[in-house]
Amino acid sequence: YVALNTLLRVVHADVNSIQRHRATIVECLKDPDVSLKRRAMELCFALINKNNIVEMIDELMVFLGNCEPEFKADCSSSMFIAMERHAPNKQWHVDQMTRVLKTAGNHIRDDIVSSFIILISNTPDFQFYTMNQLVHLIKEDITQQPLVQVASWCLGEYGDQYASHSTPDSQIGDEEVVDILIRVLNYNAGSITTRHYAINALTKLSTRFTNLTDTIQTILSVYGCNMNLELQQRAVEYHA
């Protein structure tokens, strides 16, 4: 613990020397001592650069999957910052962000959801690719709310493009897009924030899926009586 503290204090002054101890520091992520583990995690992020980011993110992804819940929010946020600075290419970046959301689950902070959405919107070449990955994940599991939020946003923005981008492996029609969002909206254990994303997406699609406008209007009218005041108000305004 003392050695890791010392390395953490001097890492910015002589990062190259400390890189030689990277394997030992990574090994400390497996230590049962929580304080030692936190210092090792902080040091790992301080050591990340463009030359080692792929290897370090893989190591930290293993840690993220096995660590205690109190580590997951800090670790996932730090991973996003590191990838934003040092990602070797856009596809790797969006793939790893999807992995982070899947691995950290409901421990992801709201700022990571917003940042991932910004990344997707600023990466037009990978918008359909990312949406396809996310939709396949939430079709299997809608319990991980941050992942569902990003997928719902993607469907609201790009869901109407599925037909023009479809391949045999990613065939999905208008009705299935709407059904996915309705399932998200009706998931009883889902958060209010996630339902906001789903109802926003449905409203956007109501202007593009004209054959499903009545279905979407019906859903909005139902949620116009919801017990949550903000969700109710949003549904009433969108229905009008």
C-alpha cells in the first residue's frame, strides 16, 4: 500500500520509470484489500497512454467485471476519459464503450450515458453499427438501464434507417423497432429516466413510421395517466 501511494505521488514526474512496474500494479487489482485495490486502479489509469491503452483497457475490463459495486462507477468513468484521449480508432472506441456499459450495468453514471450518446452522434460512419450492437443486447436483456437508455436514444434517432441498412443478420422492421421501445417502456423495474428515453424515441418515430402512428398514440394516451407526474406531462404533451 505504501509503495503504491509513493508511485501514485510521483507518477506524473517520471511515468516511464513506473511503466516498468505495470504488470505488478495490474496484479494488485486482484488483491482482496479494498484500499490497495483502489490505489492500484488509480495508478493504472495514470499509466494509460496511446501505446498501451488496448492492453490496459482489457485488463481493467476484467477488473470492472469482478470488482465490488463501489468501484464500478469510478472505474467506468475513468475508462471513458482514458478512451476519449487515447482511443486508436473510432470503431475500437464505440466497441469498448459498449463493453463498459454491458459490464458495469446499472452502476454507470448518467454523464457516461450522455457522453456515449455524443460519441455516437459525432461518429456517423458507425451509427448503424453501434445501434445494431446495442439493440441486440437489449433484446436479450433490458435490466441494464444505462445500456437501454443509449439503445433507446439510437432507435429514436436512427430506427427508421434499419430498412436501408439491414443485412440478413440484422433484419428488423418498423413494428419490431416500436415493439422494443414499448417493451422498454412497460418494463416494471425500469427507471423513470429510461422510460423518458423510450417515450421520446417513440414520439420521434411517430413522424417517420406513419403506419404505426395510431399504435404510438395509444401508448402515449395510456402514459398520460401515469402516476409519475413528469412522465405523465411528457406523454400528454406528445399525444397532443
